[in-house]
Amino acid sequence: MTAPALRGVTLILGGARSGKSRFAEELVEATGFDRLYVATAAAYDEEMAVRIAEHKARRAGWRTVEAQRGLAAVLRTESGPERAILVDCLTLWLSNLLLAGVEPAGEVEGLLEALRAARGPVVLVSNEVGFGIVPDNALARAFRDHQGRLNQRVAALADRVTLVAAGLPLDLKLPKEPQ
């Protein structure tokens, strides 16, 4: 079966180091469109700075916008019919909100509205956090619950949802064929 052309909203899920970011980058590169990388990570420590540098090294030819929090505004401003946007990742975006003491519900609604209004393809990367053990503290449990609900809401809206494990993509939802 041939992979569907990239259109609408695509959600790429997976665990840490599963290959989800690389898979998402390949989807966007295959469009031939102008490529915009929306980076949500903040380098709070040296290890995270190294991860960010690795991602940047792979993205020659991409324009990058940093959006640790204002994700919906970036999508509304940057979306266009000949531009493919990659958001990497929703997990860090949600973490940034929670660490800043922001209740995520309003931000999530704004994100969903921006995705519905997008004028070009948007690919979002997110961690699937529901496969692990129950966290031992309230903040981690709240994060896991918010992340699970965010993934469900974006997946419901998305045209395509792909789970990546061990570098292998498994399509969970594919776009409906035009009638």
C-alpha cells in the first residue's frame, strides 16, 4: 500500500527515541513544500541542549520558529497552502505550560482551533505516555493525564495518526479517500 499524500493534520506518536521525529521530518520533506519546524523544547540542562543540537543538525534547509508556549499563535500566523509545518513536540509544549503554572485547557482549545483553520499540512509529534507505570508524584500523574487527553483530542481531529515504535511506523488512522 502506498503512503497517503500529506494533507491536513497528521499526529505522530511514539515513545522516547522511537524514531518519531525523524519519521515526521521525512513526511514533511517529501511534500516539496516550504518547511517550517516549530520547536517547543527549551534547553534547561546540558543533556537537553545536546538533543536540541542533534535535531537542528538534521534540519538543513528548514526555517525554525521557537515556540515553547505560544503554539496556536504560531500556527495561525505561519500556516499556508505551500508550507508544511512540523511541530516537535506537543509533549514538551505541554510540559512548558505546566511548569509555568498555566492551566492547559484553554491552550489546548486554542491549538485545536488553529489546527482546524490550518491552510496547509501540519505534522505534530507527541510522546505516547500511557504505556508506562503510574508516576509516583502528583505533578507527573497530572502531566501524564493531560498528555493522554491532549493526544486523544488531537488524534480525533487529525486526518492521519501514526504510531512509531523501534523506528517502524504503524498507521492507526488514515485519511478518508475522496468520494
